Amino acid sequence: MFSKLYYNNDKAYLINRTMPIHNFERDGKLNMEIVKECRDWLECDHVLKTKTHFLFVVTVEDVDFDEVIEDNDVKPLKPTK
């Protein structure tokens, strides 16, 4: 199973689960404690909200990398026998 990527404010998130907002309403009020517990149970680090759903997501961290510089003077190795 593949997770979908969701972009919000120049950040990427992997969607672990989506759930309708009404699942977290008790007596007509939104219970954010249940949302937090669900986030922790799903091992997510963030919750995003659309008009109809909560998105339980994991933040995709930026990758640190070193620039690779091609050197045309380097000759490829010959295979050894």
C-alpha cells in the first residue's frame, strides 16, 4: 500500500489516514482530545483539516545532500580479470 503525498504551505506530508470530522464530534462539539489521541495511536506527527475530513499525516523532512560535481578528467576504471 502506498501513501499519498499532500502539499500544504510548501511542506510535504504523507497521508496515513483520513477520517470524517463528524467522527470526532460529541454532543455537537468537536472533541480535539480524541483527535490528538487518534494522531498518537496512528503514530502521526501532524493533523491537517479539510472542510470535511481530518488528515493524519507524517511530515516529510527536507533531505540534506552534497552537491555532486562531475570531473571530466577522471577516467573510468578498466575491469580486472
